[in-house]
Amino acid sequence: MKLCIAEKPSVARDIAKVLGATMPKQGYMEGNGYCVTWTFGHLCTLKEPHDYGPQYKSWNLFLLPIIPSSFGIKLIPNKGVEAQFKVIEKLVEECDEVINCGDAGQEGELIQRWVLQKAKCNKPVQRLWISSLTEEAIKEGFDNLKPAEDYKNLYLAGNARAIGDWLLGINATRLFTKKFGGNKAVLSIGRVQTPTLAMLVQRQKEIDAFTTEEYWELKTKYRDVIFNAAIDRLKTLDRAEKGLEYLKLNPFEIVSFEIKEGKEKNPRLFDLTGLQVEANKKYGYSAENTLNYIQSLYEKKHVTYPRVDTTYLSDNLYPKIAGILQKMYPYQDLIAPLLEAPIPKSKAVFDDTKVTDHHAIIPTEVPPSQNLSREEKLIYDLVAKRFISVFYPECKISNTLVEGKVGTIPFKTSGRQVLEPGWRAVYAKEPKEEVTDKDKEKEEEQTIPEFKVGESGPHDPMIHQGKTTPPKPYTEATLLRAMETAGKQVEDEELRELLKNNGIGRPSTRANIIETLFKRKYIEKKRKNLIATQTGIQLIDTIEDELLKSPELTGEWEQKLRKIEKGEYEANQFKEELIQMVSDLTRKVVDGKGKVIMLQEEEKAEEKKKREPAQKKELQSWEETKCPKCKEHHLIKGKAAVGCSDFKNCGFKITFDVFGKKISDKQLLDLVLKGKTSKLKGFSTHSEALTEGVLTLGEDFQVQLN
């Protein structure tokens, strides 16, 4: 028997269907010589400090740094996890071969290897590596299974990352909390979290320290075209007025007139960060929400694997492109012109040397269904249009540059015209992106007539008054880009590709890092802008060690992890370097001066006092509540459940204990009357290891946790 282990039940069902393993069992599917089981993401985790010794239960400054001689793993303490692991353990013992069907990425590899390690697996292991969950992709993947050994370095890199995060997170968090927390709260430090916060704090300080200055510029209008003086901004109104007087005395003369034709390159296909940036700019979606929407589209088979950091496709995908385009029925108006000729094979799209574990995010041959949420439809639309646009011709433009002079003062203006829209035709019906600088927008829209060099004539000079503006706060879009390039401001796509290896965090983890900063109250959101709180600023100011807060240095660690993945760097060496750093940091902080960080107050105490206690509502009694199933009889409350008074015929009942959690009368009443409860926590026996969610009544009147 061959045992397949997927990362979640829904993926296991897709795989089981393709393999013909259709007989449901407790915790797995069976049939056709296969058993298909699943994890719920992480079943195992690195052991906690107290697992290495009871002395580490209390946070003691003088027991730091905590450095285990060897790192162990353990099951996540949860009844659902423990039950599912027993199923896997038993199947591993009984099978002849294991097929690792985990998520095809570093984290997926780590999850599965830890489970197999914990289950003491000594059977041969094969690896399923697929980029989409369509039936065709799964069949192709099983026809091309790889030996697990091929992915050993991927596991070593994931393991090194987890150990590195543990060493730094556990030790630095305890260290700074005990030294600077004043016994009030935990001060969280992380390998990626802290340099990300440092970037936000740095920007915040630049904004706070900025002094607005007024300036004046000279402009003039000649033949209905506005020209700008090509000189430094003037610092005083007096100088500007003198300049204006000078301009009035002299005619305007054209010095040069040049029209250059150029091309605007097609946009790149999306990697995860690019998609998160675009969704944030266009729809204001957070990085985490975008990841959830695209992950859902992947599991519904509409797009390829999303947690990727490349914007290229592999060469072997080229023959499939026309087939995918043909199946994208809602976009046939845009696709029809492409299918009239062979699809172009550009090096800007297809390049094996630029593809890592997976290719860029593209649609699959499974068209979008009607039951997608509004957000999923919008995210699919971004991916679909980007995919279509890369196969269109480049956009042809003409740039007009005109230079003139008034006496000795030089002037210039420019204009831009689209000659052939090319790929821009894909986005023709979309609203234009906001332009913040209105003057710039007006100038770009100017229609520039034909000028002759040497012509001159009267003009209307004027003074434009402006103010210098501070640096812009980060939004999630600009922060994601900054994380990707370790803080460097990069607009050029080619250069950005090169800097990705030194970015901080991975595409799949960046959203979670930003959410963690919100949860810790180190940052807050004002409209779209991310602002560092006083707690966040004080925490960064307290950290003197540049290694902890420098994006560049963290980017270097990230590069070493990528080298481990490629077999070019030893995982043990990475671990030793971090142990040395943690030891040095501990010594420095313990011996240094102490101060207490003021914490961000969630609510003012006075406001809390002013609030009047809410009046308790009387709950409707069960005897006056109709059964939601038969809608004829009333409900009655027993010792362990609430049920229909005609239970023998109707069969409706809800126990007080649901998935290991005791449910209150109010929550039960909500379930019966509204069909759902509010969001609840504390479930411990759910089959998919869910610990929180909303209880709902299904069509069969069984309780479900969503």
C-alpha cells in the first residue's frame, strides 16, 4: 500500500479522487492500492524552552541565552492534532512507501518532514511536486514523482530558518522583556519582525523631523503651452518677483524641439508580493487578506501555486498557454486577438534560469465559477488581466521635449502621447490611477503643437508658489516592496529581481509579519498609512544592536538560507553564527543600562469608568422557541442537550458540548434562531483541528464550525 500525505483535508480529497481512493475512513481515504491522509498545516513544532528543563518555565535574565544542545520537535498540544497524528503514525507503519504530497514549498517540506520524523518513518519516500491542483496537474505530478532526497536541501533550509527564528525570538524576547518591559508586558523581538518595524520607525522619524519650507518657481505660457524655468527653486518671494519682472521684459524663444518614439514594456507576471502590492494599491486589501483570497482560488483550482517569488514561467509551460487562454471565457474579447497568431515566446516571460521552486502566478485551465466571493473575483481579475497583457505587443509612445529661453533663463516642457496602446488595451476600460500631483497631471495632458527652433514671441510669465512635502508614510504596498528589497527604494523591475535574494522574510511570511506588528501594537493604520506607535518607536530606540534591526543584515541571513536551499552553505554554520550573535547580544544587554518602555494604552482608564454597565437582556425560553427543523414543535432543554419535543420523529438536537467546547444558552439560542453564532474560541476536538470560528447549522441541521 502507498501512503499519500497532503497538507490539508481539501487537498487530500482532490488527490484521492484522481487516484481512485474513494472509500472514506477515520482520518484518511482508501482505495486502488492507496491510502490518502492529511495534516492540518503544522502538526509538529520545535520544543519550547521548558521542554528542555523546568528551570526555563520562568523568565530569568541570568538563564539566558537558552541554547539546546540539539533541537527537538513535539506535537502541537491539541486533541484534534493528536488524533490525526495517531492515524498517520499507524498508516506509516503499515504502508510500503510514503508519497509526500505536502505544499510544494519550503514550509510545506518542513511540515511533512517533521511529521514523518515524529512518526519514525523508515519507509522509502517519494515527493509529489505540483504547481496547481487541477486533475491534469495531479496526474502529471504522480507520473513524475521525485525521490525525497532531491528536496533534502529545501528541508535543511526550512529547518535552519525555524531554528534561527527560535534562537533569536525566544532569547531576544525574554532578554528585552526582562530588561526593559518593567514586568508590564512582553516585548516581542523577531528576526524579520524587528527590522521591518525599524524601517517603519525610521520613516516615522523622518516625517516627524521634517520642516516644511516654502519655495517659488517661475513658469510661463507660450502658444497655450506651460513651460517651467529649468533653474533651482527660489527660496524667497522677493527673488521670484525680480525674476518675473525680468521675464516680462524679454520674448520667449524656442531653443530645441524633439520628438522621440519609444516603447513601454509590458508589466511582469505576478509573484505573491507583486499581487499583494497591486491589491493594496487598487482595493486597499491587506497583504494577509490578499494571500487568503489567492490561496482560496488556488484550492478551487482557478490559479497556480501562489506563494512564489518569481515573475517568470518555465519554458515547458509554453505549449499550454494557448489552451489556458482559450478556457478563460469571460475574457474572450481580449484573448481573441492573441489567438489569431502563435503566442509570442519572450525571454521577459519564459526563462528557466529565473524560475525557483515554482513559476509566477497564472490562471489554470479551470475557468472561474460563479460562486466566488467578490474579493476572489477581483483578485482573479488582477491575475487574469496581467497574464493576458504579457502576450500583447509593447505600448508604443512618443515623448516630446521642448526647450526654450527668456533672455538668459532656460525653460522646458514635455509631453507624452500613446501611438499604439499595445498591452495597455487590456486595461483600457479601467479607471485611471490617482495622480497626486495635479500640476504634473495637467502638464502630462498638454497637447504640444509643432514648434520651430528659433521661433519667438510674446508669453505670459507667472510665479508658482509651493511647499516642500515630507516623505510619505509606508502603506502595506510600499512596505512589502521595501521588505522585498531590504529597504532600498527600487522602481526598476530588473533590479528588483536581483535584490529579491537579499529581501527580508519570504513572500509567504511577510503578510504574517505585518499582522504581528499590528497585534503587538507596535504599528497602527491611519487610512492606508502604517504608523509606528510610541511603543514601537521606543522598542527600536532601545535596541542598540544593529544586527537586530538592520534590513540589510537580515537580508544577508535570508541569502544564506537560500544558499542552504541550493546546497551552497552549511545549515550548521548558519546555526552557529546565530548562536554566537545571540550570546553576544545577551551579554551586551544584561551588562547595559536598564530603562522601562512605556506601553501603548489600549483604552484610557477614565473612558472605561464612564461606561455604564449594559442592561442584561432576558433570554427567550426554550419552551417558546420553535424547532428549526420541523418548525412545528417547540424545543426542550435536557441535561446534556437541547432538542425537539418530538425528537423521535424529528431527530433535531444540539449538545451543550460542541467540538470540545461548552456552549452557553445565549450561543445555542443564536444558533437556533439566527443559524449561526458569533466567532468563538476554545474548540479542541474538531476533525480538522480548528480551534476557533463561527458555529452554523448546515442544511442537514448538523452543527458545523467554519
